[in-house]
Amino acid sequence: MEKVTSYLTGFFGGLMAVMTAILPVTILWYVLTGGDVWGMDVITNLTGLVDMFGNGGFTGLIVLVILMGFFVKK
């Protein structure tokens, strides 16, 4: 069971690393070309995400702090 947990943790950690590396590239692509990336409007999606946290009030702030805890390396 420990091997399975270790494998899944490694897999999802690697997947998250790839996604956090791709995100700045997609934002830069959208800014430079104005075109969608893989059929998604990256800037609109990020704006919607920020608005969602902002409209959530204190609960949105707590969720944002929890999510940031996943991305900050200790």
C-alpha cells in the first residue's frame, strides 16, 4: 500500500510541476498572439478564478490560502 501511495504522490506531484511550468507559457502566448491555447482563453479563466475568490469573502480567502499551501515548497 505504501508503494501505491508513493507512486500516486509522485505522479500527481510531477503532473502539478508540468502544469505550473505550462501556465506561464500559455499566458505569454496569449499576450503575444491574442490567440487561444488548446481552445481555452487562459486570461479569461484566470480572471474568473480570481473573481470567484474575491466574491467568496472570508471563505474565498481561506480556500485561497489552502490552495497556496499546495504550491509553496517548504
